Amino acid sequence: MIKNKILAGLIVPSALFLAACDRPATEHQPGAASEHTIEKNQQVYEELDFGNQEDFDNARKGLIAEAPGTAIKNSAGRTVYYPGAYDFLQGDSPDTVNPSLWRQAKLNNIRGLFQVQEGIYQLRGFDLANMTLIDSDNGWIVVDPLTTTETASAALAFAREHLGNKAVTAIVFTHSHPDHFGGALGVISKESLAAREAAGNPLQVIAPSGFVEESVSEVIIAGPAMTRRGVYMYGQALERSTTGHVDSGLGKQPVFGSISILPPTIDITQPKEQMKIDGVDMVFLNMPGSEAPAELTFYLPEHKAYCGAEVTSRTLHNLYTLRGAKVRDGLRWSTHINNSITELKEIETYFGSHHWPIWGADKIVEFMEKQRDVYRFIHDQTLQLANKGFTPKEIAEMIKLPKSLSEVFYNRDYYGTVRHNSKAVYQHYFGWYDANPAHLNPLPPTESGKRYVEFMGGADAIIEKAKQYYDKGEYRWVAEVLNHLVFAEPNNTAAAELLSATYQQLAFQSESAPWRDVYLTASLELENGTSTIALDKKDTLDLLNNVPTEQFLKAMATQVNAEKAEGVNQSIKLVFTDTNESFVLSVKNSVMHYELDGDDSNVSATLTLTLRELLNYQVGITGMKDMVLSDNLSVEGSTVDLLKFLSRLDPSLSNFNIVQP
């Protein structure tokens, strides 16, 4: 019993995009587009050249074989990804989808094995990202092996079916986001890795400096909140339909299955590094702090081909991502793109970690220059307006891209948006405070909501006025007003239903796929309650086994309940016998500190176990009984003190409310 309580206190945080069950069934039925939404969507046709089919030609160019729409399943038979769910993306855009987003969704639905040029192939549509194969002396260099072992394995098997059974000779991780490394063990097995190691020929794994730490730092420490917010950003609980999720902007959707990671054998630390990988000359350009904290691009001189990773994409990207992350530096991002233009003297082919390639030097340079300038424009114009005293909300309303940047499809708001990116630039320089004292210490949503309702004449009056504005198509204002009422009176069904309908119209108008998913998920939860997404932690084991122990301790420190720890000054020791690590954990001033091989003179209890067994227990590979009876777990010193220490840790929540109190 004592051991049960001890283990219950050691919680491995959930990680964003690592594993999840299929979308839950729902009776939520979005309504039809209003006349105002139809009119606004029709205006999009006047802004953009929908007759230009060049993107569709490029997206289909080099097709060797179209990928099947059948479900990709894991070893237990659960569907990891079902591309056939998007077969409704046919013909002209319906009234319930922004025409520009519909176009992007159709492009992202062109899936299969493609020859980019001789010796370079891409697998697109098997996952959110692309997997690239480069012919080398003894097989293939694999670039970005997707999110999960299941999708990576399926993609590589499809390539081998059509190109031959070549070996994987090296892996390149372009950056530190899971859709670019999580499927590593789907393209090469642990047994093959071990055999190569034993033969003195270890697999070359190339990644930007800081790759491992950056890959896991955010999702371990902030995992529960990011997971919950990710449900909104990616429409995980939504139907795949013309009134539901249609696309993610970068690709169809994040994929949820078994995720892995491999430690790099070659770190790219310099701004530019040239090397030969299994007979292939590669020039790596280090670009940290652009789209990811650790990121690289590379040039293949013999092919005159450039991989832009995710530094450039066929969409405006995020300076701030709605799931939550560190704000990205738009000026630095723009500078990285400019540096790559300067470095690339001869280029005939561009390909990226998402979307489809570009051919022709002039078109590639134009694309890169306009991607460079869209981030620079948002950065510079945000500062220009901020330095005149305008606030983030005002700037987001004022800033407009010039036609030379806004009329090209690859700078449209499919993923990031000009509005929320300008706010990110403001946040990067000035933080959350806009200098207005009324915003310095406002009441929390529920308390302010109650007062707003009182000031506006009560719930019935608010709903009546909100309906009038709804009928005029003033959906942004209706959402702002009704949000106060829902937080003041969460059981007010009429308010929730009208706000739900309002979010639907905002979704149907949105060019941004994440904005659409956020609005529709909010609508769903207002009607049906919180979307519960169960995580299968078994799928995370191959990742967690490669996470530095310090990352788990950082996460544990964020679970300290300040009130329970008030006045406490206590230390315990954790000993992990398999990693030969010991940490002294101490709580003082309601803060938990940890120190590797720290001074244990004041330790009142020591818990000894294996880190691997703890992880196996957490992800469900071994049960409580096996863990409790294990010879690898023991307590020395005061068990009471150990239990008290662990009782001050509160587990995180991953299903908290967002659109309701």
C-alpha cells in the first residue's frame, strides 16, 4: 500500500501530439452558412486568382504512384490515420468553407510517391509532414521520418514497393517538432540499429544543435496544457466533413500513434557545414529560432536542389502557434531566409518538409523572397504602429499586407495569420501588457462576466440584443458579448446555443485552418461539454526512454502545490539504478529544486528504482502489482516523510474547460 502511494505521486506528464485515441463520436451537427457568411466567402473569389492551376500541376508533378486511402493501423488494430476520410474534398467549395482554405485542403489531399527529380523522392499525404528519400551510395538518406512509427513504416513500405527494397543509410531530422522525427523507428528497427552499432557502422543521424532538448522540453513541461489546446487548434474531436475539419494548413492533420526519437550522431552547430553522407554532398544551413528552436535546411549541390525544411512553406506560418509555444522572432526568421537566398548560387529545385516542390530558379527565388518579406513586413509594420502607441488589438486590425505579398497563395492565412502574428511580434518586444492601466489587473472571466451581465441589463436583454447583431452578421461582437454571459451563467442554454451558432459562422468564414478548428471545437463543447481525448501512453515509450531525466524533474517541479508546500523545508533522494543517476530533491519557499548527485546530508528518505521500470509502469506496460513486487524498488529512511513530500505534488489536468468556467 505504501509503495502504491509513492508511485502515484510520480506522474509522467502527457505530451502533445504523442498518442491519442480515435475521434470520439458526437451528435453535434453544425448548421448551415448564413447569408452573411456566404457573401463574405464569395468575396474571396474576387481577391485571388483561382484560375491559376500551377500549384495543382506542381502538386501532381512527378507522381509515381497514388497512395491508397485505406486506414493505417497500429499493432493493436487501432486506426492511426485514415486518409480516406478526406475524400469529400471534391469540386467547388461549399458555403461552409472559405474558398481559399478549400483550395489548400484539396492541394494537401494529393497524396502518393513523387519523384522530385532524379535521385530525390517524396512521400506526401501519409502524415502531416513529408518524408523525403535521397539516393545514396548504399541506399536512401531519409529526411524527416514523419510523426509515428506506423505512418513512417507504411510510407517507406510504399516507396519500396515502387522503387525497390533499399536500405536506410542515414536519417536527417530538419527540426525539433514531432512530425519530423517521431517515426524514426518506423524506417529502421532497433535490431538494425543495434546490428550496425555492433558492426562498427552506426547509423548516421544528423540534426541541428540542441535538437533533443528542444524536441521534448515544451511537450514534457507544458504537455497537459498544450495537449488540451491542441485539441482546439487541430480539430481533433471534429468530424471530417464540409461542416467540420477539412485541413490543418500544413497538411491534413496531426497523426496520433507510436512516437520515437533517435539521438543524433552528428550535430550541426555552425551556420554552414558541408559534409558527405554516404556519398552525397550536403551543405547544411543552421537556422535556430526560426520556425523551431532547433532547425536546419540543406542544399544538394549535385542536384542543385534545396530543402527549405519548414523555414519556408506554402502558407503563412506561425510566429505564435495557437496550441501555445514560445513566440518566434519574425525578424530572425526573415533573416534566415535571406541568408539562404544569399548562399544558394545555383538552384533548380526546391522542396520542403510540407507541401509540394517548386521548379525553376526564378520561381524559387521569388517564392523565398516573398516568404522572407512577409515575416519582415509583419515585424516592421507592427513595430512601426507600436511606436506610435497602437495596441496589439488595434495593430491586428490595421496591418494589411501589400498586394504583392497577399495575392500569392503561399502567403495566405492557412496556418498562421497576419492578425495573430502581429500580436506575436508585439508580445516578443513588449509582453502581454499594452500599457493601458485598465488591462493591468482586470477581474478574471467569471467575475467580470457577472458584472458585464448586470451592466448590460441581464441575460434576457443581452440575448435579445445579441440576436439582432447575429442577424446583421456581426459575429465577432456577438462572440465577445455572449462570452461574458456564458462565464457568468454557464447553465444558460440559450446563451450557449447562440454562442455556438456564432462560432460556427466564424469558422465557416475562416481562411485559417486552425482558426476554423478552434471555432468549431468551441461550438461543439458549448453544446456537448468538454471533449475527452484519451492518451495511449504506451505509444510514447520510445520517446520517453530517450528523454533526459532532468526534463521529468522540471515537470515535477511545476506540480508543486504552493499552499501544501507553505513553510516546508524538506529533501528526499531519488536513485535510478539503470541510468546510474541520483538526484536530491528539495522543497523550500514552496519551490522544488533538484540536483544531480547533490548533497544528501539532509535527506530524510531515499527512493530507489529504475527509471525504465517507472516509465513502463506509467505507460501501462507493467502493472502496479509487478512494480510493487519488483526488487528494483526500495525505500530507505522515513516512508512518512517520503509520502508527505510526494503528497505536495498535484497532478496536471488535460481536460480543463476553455469556453466555459
